[in-house]
Amino acid sequence: MNYQITELQHALAARFVIGSMRGSARQRFIRLQMQFPRLRDEVIFWEQHLNELTQQIPTQPAPQSAWTSIQQRLGWDAAPTTASGKTSWWAWLSSIAAAVLLVVLVQQTLLTEPTPSTDRIAVIQNESARTLWLIEQRDQQLYVSATANVDPLTNEDYQLWMLPANGEAPISLGLLPQQGQRTLTVPADLDLSQVAALAVSREPLGGSPEAIPTGPVVFTTDLLSAQKT
């Protein structure tokens, strides 16, 4: 993977900060930050940007019922007692051991979880160079993540199009999420290596009624190879 590509650095740093990069991929990216100072700068940018967003969210304390439910699941509220009425030390210790074992098993699962390789990536930005969507292509799937910079539409949708390198008509890849994430399935006969660019148009709700964009094309970007060059 060519880590000198600015768009790739931006996308990887964003995934790292929001937590969608896990397992061996996350460990590898931590090591890469030692080799590429620009990656560290991108991580700092995303940390600051997302921290600003979280500060705008009002704090909501967890209800007491949530803590009570956790205690009951760990066995702390239902520990057997001895004849003298005192809580059994061994029962309490067993509950702690079971909780620790659960955490260890979860961590091992996350660390050993295989991470599918990314074939291509795309970063869609607005005129102010603020990232709107991050796109990762793995096989015939596009994994799209919207950022908080997306301007929500009330009566329209954002639609993603492939612009073929041979100059033929655009091909719809589906509707982009205005928040959260969405997986788009690319038709099996569509070769994404032959993409000249990606384009985003504003369309009526549900997408363009035609096989081509009917609304204005508002953003364009490249679909870059994420493999080593």
C-alpha cells in the first residue's frame, strides 16, 4: 500500500480515530505512524476534529438500572451466602474471575479477527476540503461512512456514480448515507479498475428516475488503489 497518498493517509487516520480499524490492521497502523510523520499529523487532526464534535453532545448519565443489570449479570447481586449470612468469598471471587475471563476472550477475538484487505479507497470532500464520505472497496462491496460534514437533504438523496474510463455513460452505484454507514453492492460484471472517477449527484428521494444523473453533480473524486505500488 502506498502510504504517501494524501487521500489514503486521510482515510486511514479517520478509520483509526473513529475505531473502525481493529485487530492486526490497527496494530500495523500504530507502527506505521512511527515511519510516516504525516500519518501522525492526520491522526491528530481527526482527534481534534472529533473531540470538537463530541463536546457539542450533551452529557447523559447512565440510568441506575444499567449498573444494576451489570451487577446482576456478573453475579454480584445474587451471590450465595454462608450460614452466618456473610457473602461467600469464593462465590465473589468466581464472579470476578468469570468477568475477567470474558474480557480476555473478547480482546483475543478482536485481536485475531481477520481484516479483509481493502482494494481501493475514495475520499469525497467539499469545496472547503472537508471530508464528507469515506469509501472502501473490498471485492464487489463498497463500505461508505458519512462524516458530520455531510449537509443533510430533506427531500433529496445523494447518489454515487461510476464514470467509466472508456467515456461511456455513468453507472449508478447506489445512494450514499447522510449519516452513519452503508454497504453498497457493486454489480458482478462491473470492473472498478476501469473507473475514471466517482461522482455524486443530488437526486429525488430514492435516486434518479433515469439511468443517468438527473440532478446536479455536486462532488467528484478518484477511486485510488490501496495496494502496494
